[in-house]
Amino acid sequence: MTKKILFILLISTLIYSCGFTPTLKISNNDQSSNNIYYEINSGSYLSKQVVRTSIKNINKDEAAYSANIQINEFESAVNIDSNGSVLEYRVEVKINYSIRSVQSGDLIYKSQSRGFANYDVSKSEYTNTLVKNEAVKTATLEAAQLMNIMVQSKVGE
């Protein structure tokens, strides 16, 4: 029994001290993340709030790069009952973004990211609204995180 515990401690120490860091990890000390101004041009209030909380934004005058963002939300039926009523919806959030240099105005990168979330329909409209809002938040956060990783990688080049 003590050999198993010592073996587990030895293996966990080796794994911990191997220096592994995730490939797509963005550290808080990264200077390239501090010089981008994000401007959200379109989207619902909820999706704009989720994007604003998930990115670091700076003053427009201090930015070296500018990112223009358009957020689009789509909802489609996934599971339909035999009587025609919808049992499950899928929310898709698509973020179109472009990165420009503030000094020259040149387009550096233009792309889109998508986030998806499903939610089940219940008989209560209030519950449906709450569950839909959570699905929109989840899908928007997923798309915003993918966008942020791509923006950071393109600016860091």
C-alpha cells in the first residue's frame, strides 16, 4: 500500500515539474493583449455584454490595433415532435471580426468564429426565456474565446 502511495507521489511530482503549458494559453502578462481596442458594431445586448466581459479592452487612443466585431445570433429547431411542436433548439452565435493597424489602417486579419449551444423547450415561457438566454451566453462565450485566441495569435506575429 505504501509503495502505491509513493509511486503516485513520484509520478505526480514528475508530471507537475515537467514544465507543461497549454499551447493556446494566453497569459495575463502578454503585452500584445494590452494594445487592442475592440469595437462591437452589432449584436443583441446580451451577446455584447458577454463579449465585453470576456475580452480585455483598452482606450482607443492607446491602441496599436483595432478589432471590429459584428455578432449575429441564429436559432433553429433541432428536435421536432410528431405533432409539429419543437422539443429542442440550437443557438448559433457567429462573430465576424477584422483586425486593423491603427497607425496605417491596413487590414491584418479578417475571419469569423462560431459558438453553439442547445436547449430543451419546456411548457413555461419564463423557463424557456431563461434557458435560451443561458444558451446564448454559452454560445457567445465559446465564439468570443475562439475569436480572442485568433486575434492574439495574429497580433503576436
